[in-house]
Amino acid sequence: MFEAIKHNQQGNAFLAITRDTLLPRLMSGKIDVSNVDI
């Protein structure tokens, strides 16, 4: 149980770093995603 909590916390930290890195670049237009199909 505690191992799963630790694993989830590490995953959350990774996602927060990814968000904090990508979001400003997306908002400023430094990264263009206009051709990405969703």
C-alpha cells in the first residue's frame, strides 16, 4: 500500500514538472500544436 502511494507521488511529481515545462511554452506559442490530431 505504501509502495503504491510512493509510486503515485513520484508520478505526480513527474507530471507537475512536465506541466510546468510545457505550459508556458504552449501559452507563448514557442511550441506549435496546431497540426496535432486529437
